[in-house]
Amino acid sequence: MTTPLICNNYINGQWKSAATAILESRNPANKDEVVATFVRSTTADVDAAVAAARQAYRSWRLVPAPARAEYILKVGELLGQHKEELAQLISREMGKPLLEARGDVQEGIDCAFYSAGEGRRLFGQTVPSEMPNKFAMTVRMPIGVCALITPWNFPVAIPCWKIMPALVCGNTVILKPAEDSSACATKLVEIFAQAGLPPGVVNLVHGIGEEVGKALVEHPNVDLVSFTGSSETGAQVGAICGRTYKRTCLEMGGKNAQIVMEDADLQLAVDGAVWGAFGTAGQRCTATSRLLLHREIKEKFTAMLKERTSKLRLGAGTDPHTDVGPIVNERQLQRVKRYVEIARQEGATVLIGGEIAGEEQLQNGYFFQPTILDRVKPKMRVAQEEIFGPVVALIEVNSFEEAIAVLNDTNYGLSSSIYTRDINRAFAAIRDIEAGITYINGPTIGAEVHLPFGGVKHTGNGHREAGTTALDIFTEWKTVYVDFSGSLQRAQIDNRG
Ligand code: UN1
């Protein structure tokens, strides 16, 4: 067992050890292993970080965007050099299998190279004026100090999605990572520090969401809050930001469905379902949590899915043989268990799994068996509420129209998928599905960083992370008119004779 990492706050270019209490982050595959200890920050720490970010903003916003982007390029290179070390840490701290942990870091690397390119674009528009001898254009302006509140399930990728475009656009940031991924956040910020960013441009404040996260969201000197997490917390964040006039970007829950039509390639659809439902132990906001199966293929598909699921190996993420890792903590484990009980009470049946893993070697971690719930009806709680675990609900549908209606019948709208060989249906699905992301013949997980990421309804508040749309989160438009006529020209009046 390795000695726990000591995770300090990073404020104004300095690592600050705790004046206050210390918290622990543990390996979910082995709860005796303390992966890291971290600071339980107070509002005084938040004040210090905000002040540092505010001060740094004065000069950072004036650094040319291509030069700001060069730091991000450097971060990308460093992430590449530390990829394996970071992946191991991700697996130990939040449990996902190494293969996926490497993907998590790779997503951060991809984001670095993509965002860095934006430093040489940040395009605005030039637009003709209705008046002679007058020039009109739009330019992107930074927002200011950004509080970035990130979850534990993509402990490198998600902070990168937020920090990198924020910095390229000329903002300064304070990262508040989830308690369960404090070590990963610390290592990531170490890499930003190594890239030589000026003090105060990136700050890190550890601690408890209700304390530190809340203090950041309420802080009068924070201009923007970007939050990824549950819809319940997101609604609270949004309410406070509304009251305090902050730009707010919310990425919240999902209840993603994969439709399998009667003409689908069933093997492909099963492969997609297994990966979408049980990858990251179902702990993705894009995870497949409902399978909408056409009645003609339901029996066959279900048998194939059950067979595949029975072969999945539960284990520590750091074990190369593991297919499905642990649930992140005891509270989440109990939540998953409770949902399976609710499903049973509502009349669903457990086809496979449904229990906390009984194997002796798994007793020291938070392992839940990959679970298929059958005979689920669209209105049941397990078909409506986000579970965030390795549980997938099977719902039988009679037609394409019914499949779309059931898919749309939730409060969420992040990811979605349809397996069909019918091009007409595929395009109708693209048009009619209410979700931010739709996959045709692919699972609901696996978004790429250069395309917009986010959802509709209770999943988001209209923003899209990643892609060029990230720039819309982290900049304000300024419209500029340059009148070089040398005389007063009154728009809408003088050109109307
Ligand atoms: C998340 O779960 O919040 O599309 C992000 C995917 C990943 C990102 C998931 N690239 O599944």
C-alpha cells in the first residue's frame, strides 16, 4: 500500500497546507486504502483564491490568445508524459478500469490540443454597416473569474474541458473538484503549474461541496460558475447564480436510452448496450440506463445481453482483467441497491445481478453486480430517475413511434441512441429525439471533445461544453462600430433620406 498523497490547495501559484481539518479520499475497491488526504477548506480559503484569480485576471486577459494557448499546449504535452501515472491514480481513487482511466486522460490531452488551436482563431464576425464609411465587427471578450465545480467520474477530462477553454478565452479559474477525486485534481493542477502559468491563473480549492462549492457560487467576485453534477444540486447552483447575476453553465443528469429496432444488427446492439450500460460501472451521465427493445427482437436480444453480462468480471480498476470496477463510495452503493429494491417493489424483475457483490475478494470494496431489470414500464421510478450505477432497465416497445415517445418521456435529455438499418428511421430519430446527443448504431457513451457536449430539459441550461460551443460559455460578445466618416451618422434615420 502506498502512502497517502497530501493534497493541498493551490492559490496564487503556491501550495498551501491546511490550517483547518483534513479529509480523506479512499480507494473504492479497497476501503482500507487511503489514497489521499485533502484540505477541508473554509470560506477564508475561497476568499483568498477568488482574490488571487481576480488579481491575475487583470494581466491574463491582456496576454494574446495565441500565447495563452501555448501554455495549454504545454499542459497537453505534460499530460501525455504523465498519462500512465495519472491513469493509475484515477483507477485507485475513483475505481474505473485502467483502460477507461487512460481514455479519461486522453480526453484531457485531446481537449488541450483542440483548445490550444482556438487560441489562433477565437473568430468573431465582420458585418457590413448600413451607413457609409462605417465598420462593424464582433469580438469575444473574457468573462473574468470562473468557478469550476467538477465531478469525480471523469476526474481529469471534465476539469480539462472547463479549465482549458476558460483560460484560452482569457479568464482565470478556481477549480473545486469532487471530494472523491481530490488526488486526481491535485495531480492535474500540478501539471498546469508545471506548464508555467502565471500565479493566480489556475487555483485549486479542496473541500466539501456544501461549504466550499456553495461559498464559491455565492461569492460576489466570481463572474461565472460552470458545474457538472446532479440535477438537484445544479438547480440550487442555478438559483444562486440567478440571484447574483452570474453566467452559469450546468451539465446535469441523464436517463439515456438506447433503442433497438427489429431490423438492427443485434450483435452490434448488444456490444453497444454492454459498453454503454456497464462501462465506468454505469457512472457516466451519458450511461445507457434504459434499453427500449422492439417486441420482435426483445427475447433474442435479452438472452444475448444476459449471456454477455454474466461474463463481465468485477474487480479493482487497477486489475487488468477487470471489466467493471467498483461504485465510488458507500453512499452511492446504497443508492444503487435502493433503486433495485424500488424496481422490485414496482413490479420489475431482476434478470441478472441486483445485489452487492458477494465474492470474498470484493468484500473490501463497493462492488455492485452488473444488473438487468426486466419488465420495466416507462413510468416506473427506475425508468425515470438517474441511478448512476451498473443497472439497465429493459422496456418493450411495439413500434418506432412508441420507442421515440418512451425515450422522450423523461425529464432528462443528454444522450440517446438507436440501432437500426433503416436510414429513414435513423433520420426521423435524429429529428424527433429530445436530447443533446444522438448516436446512430453506436452506444450512448463516447463523446469526442471537438463536438458540443450537453443536453436539454433538466440536463442542462442551454449551454454546450467542448467544441467551439465552449467559447460561448467562456466569452461575452462585444459588438464594435467604427465610424470613419468624420461626421455624425444616425442609423435608421440619416440613410432613410
Ligand atoms: C460524463 O459522464 O459526465 O461521452 C462525461 C462520454 C464521455 C464523457 C462523459 N466522453 O461518455
